[in-house]
Amino acid sequence: MINIASLIGISISAIFINNFVLSRFLGLCPFFGVSKKLSSATGMGMAVIFVMAIASSFTWVINSYILEPFGISYLQTIVFILVIAALVQLVEMALQKYSPTLYEALGIYLPLITTNCAVLGVALINTGLNPLTGQPFTFIESLLNGVMSGIGFMLALILMAGLREKLELSNIPKTLDGLPISFITAGLMALAFLGFAGLNFFSSIGG
Amino acid sequence: MEILLPIIIVGSVGLFLGIGLGIASKKLHVNVDSRISEILNALPNANCGACGYPGCSGFAKAVAEGKASASGCIPGGSKSAHAIADILGITASTGEPVMAVVHCKGGIAEAAERALYNGIQDCLAATIIGNGTKECQDGCLGLGTCVRACPFDALKINQNGVAVVDPEKCTGCGKCIKVCPRKIISLIPKVHKIFLACSNHDRGGKVKKYCTVGCTACTLCVKATPSGAISMENNIPVLDYTKEENFIPAANKCPSKCFVDLVKKRPKANIDTKCDGCTLCVPACPIPGAITGETGKRHVIDKDKCIGCGICLNICPQHAISLWGTGSIPKQARMA
């Protein structure tokens, strides 16, 4: 029943073609806020993967078994924010109790991304149709989409952090120093990622 | 009626999540955290970084984990150390409260300049260009690098162009010491109100030429301190505050008035009727002629000459001498 081609397609699409930061332009705030240091970018990236995976699986269940049967899918956004926020709080408490090491590693980034638009974005995308199969996302597909979108976010964040660490040392005109040059860098990265659109999985595998 | 269904569903989802979180917060409660926030409340929360941790929260965490000492917060001093100790259930070993002092008082009025400086108004910048504008190579440049470094607004450049520390505001965090290019700021215990306000290493005659309040290395202060708490190092007296010495005689003996006494008016000694005229106090007094009297008769102290050092208090076998007047009494006199 599991469509392997679809899963591979979702993975590559979420990481490269429809990268959350560089193609969909979601979650830009943490992208610029936490990309100053490679180590904190890694921590943030791990936290995003974690939260996206949990959020996409729970919101899929809520959407499929509560919202759609009652015909109130138009309340998705509000309910998803509620669910994601509560879920992250719960996960944070559980982690602190049962896995202090992981809690330490994720640190401040876990509560920070509670209402990150990228997390909400992946939950909302999962309620639509899978462009590869033309069917609604299955549970496995939406979970994978969450994880892979998180990995895509982490990839963009780590690339950016690496570039910004190099930028710190370079001779930049004073007016462009700091955030301005980061914005320009991010724009160039987005242009580069546009190249992945040529992979065009949707037409070749889908259908 | 159509509106009811979404209200009920979203409401019940919210209720369910709320109750779930409520139960979870009780079940998954971690005790360690409450201590950290309590410690954080006991700290000044100035985030000065003097403890070596990133901000007060980092320090609070380290204290709760036993990695940092309860008395590690310098600005909080003994107050927060004891509060933290109460939270942790341990006894705090607090160091003496300390304050920064500037070892120079030769300003515009006293110290000669050798150049006119129009560069960046910063001591470090001025030092790089020909080691500052003062003839004295160790004097305060008065451009306020330390003032800008102070997180507690305790330093200012006075009208004479020299940096002075406000003892009330200073917490002894030591940030000014690190930034001073002349290295003329140091910490002294707050109970000691006296310090040497000169750092010049030149010989006497040379100093006289360019600063009227410069130390001439005459060593009179060393001689006035029999315990050896003052020693000469590289033509400058060094005060050893660990010896709990009474520096009042030394400060008064200094011919160049290099010492600063933060107590403006010292209390004066007074001999009461218990005096049996044993004369022991006369040679003990550092000021000749301040105590007079014949053997067997009650002695008298000349209030104008008395410097209030309190040495005679410990000497008197009859306990007939006490300090009168305003100002704080020197530590040793109080212990007697």
C-alpha cells in the first residue's frame, strides 16, 4: 500500500524543491535569528525536525478524524495552532522529565518554534492533496513530509550559518554589514535552490 | 445553530488539551527548575557577567548544579550569597565586600601635561599615541574608558579630570580594572576606607616636577606602619589589606598627601577620668605631641592633632580612651 516512489518524491521535494525557507519563504524569522553560529543552527535544526514530525502526525489525525468528519476544515489554522502549541509544551515537559540530555540539546529552541509558521505550514500542506499521487496525504506520507521538511529547514539553516560565519570575517561595506548582507546572501541562496525546480518529480513519477 | 458545532468541537479540543497539559505539568513536574528560578530571583539580574557565566540565569543554573559557588555573584555581594545559601540549604562563605579605587588623584590642578590631545576621547586610544598626554606615565588620563565600562554607574570623571569611584554604587565587579590601560584601578576591601591615590614609579625629585600630589617614595608611610603592611615595590608603597592594618597614621604622615581617606571626618580620641597617668599611650601615639600629661595624672589629647587612628585605645590598660565624634570607627578600634 505504501508508495515508495511517492515517499522518495516527498523527501526530495521537501528538502530541495520546495525547501521551506528558500522556496516557500516560511520560517524566515528563526532562519535569520539563529543562523549566526553553526552550533546553535544545528540545535535549532534538530528541534525543528522533531517538532515538525510530531506536529504533522498529530495534526493529520486531528484533521482526518475530527475536523473533516464534522465538516469544519475551515478551522484548521486555529485548531492546528492550538494543537501544536499544546503539543510542544507537553513534549518539552516530558523531555525535561525523562530525557534531560535531549532537553539540554534542544534547549531554548523548542519553545521558540511552538508557533513557527514553517511548522504550521507543513501541517496545513499535509491536509491538502499529495501532488505525486493526486490523493490526500496518508499518515505515513504526512509524517515523512514533516521530517523531511524539517531536514530541509535544517539544511538551509546550516548552510546559512556557515556562510554567515565566513561573512563575519570578510570585509563588507559598513552599510551592508550584519543583517543586510545576510538578506542578500539568503536571496542568492533562494535563487540557487530555484535550480532544483528542474528536477520536476511531479510530472515524471506522479499520476 | 450551525455555529454551535464548531464552537463545541474547538472548545472541547481546547479543553481536552488544557486539562491534558494541566495533568502533565503536575505529573511531569521537575523539581530542579524551581530552585534555579528562586536563585535567579535572589540575584541582582544586572547580567554583568562578572561571575564568568552568560548572564544571571546561567550563573543560577551553575549554582543549582553545584558548579558555581553561592558567593560567586560579586555585585550581589553577601546579600544574594546568603539568600542563595538559604535556597540551597548550605552556609555561604562570603568574601569581604570589595570596591574599586583609582590610584591617582593628580588631575588638571596637580599634574602637568606634556601634549595636547585631540584624538578619540578614550584612554586606550590616547595611550597608543605616545602613552597619553600626562607627564606622569602612570596617571589617570581622565578620558572615561572606565566610566563607560561600569555597569553600575559608579565611576565618574570629576571636575579635576580624574576618575573617581562612588563607594556606595561600586559593587566590586572589576570591569573597570580590565579596561584601564594604565592599570591604576584595583579592588580594596570596603571596610578599609584608605588607599594610596598614586601609581607613579619615578623617584622623588622627578615626580615633584610634574605632580604636586605624586608619591615621592619617601617611605614615611612604611615607617608609620610598624606591622609591615606597607612595603615599597618599585618606588611605590604597596598596601597589604590582608593584614587588617590601621593605615590612618600612614595616610597622615604622607608629605605629598597621596592617600585618600573616604571617611571625611575621623572621630577623635578622648581620655576620661579612669586615666591613671601611666603614660603608655604617649609613645604609642603616631603624632608627637597629640597626647600630653604628667606621670600619675590624667592625660589630655589635643583634638586638633589627633588623627583618630585608635591605636591608643588598645594600649590603655584602664580602657580610659574612646573615640568621639562622627564617622566610622576603624575596625581595630572597634574590636578592642
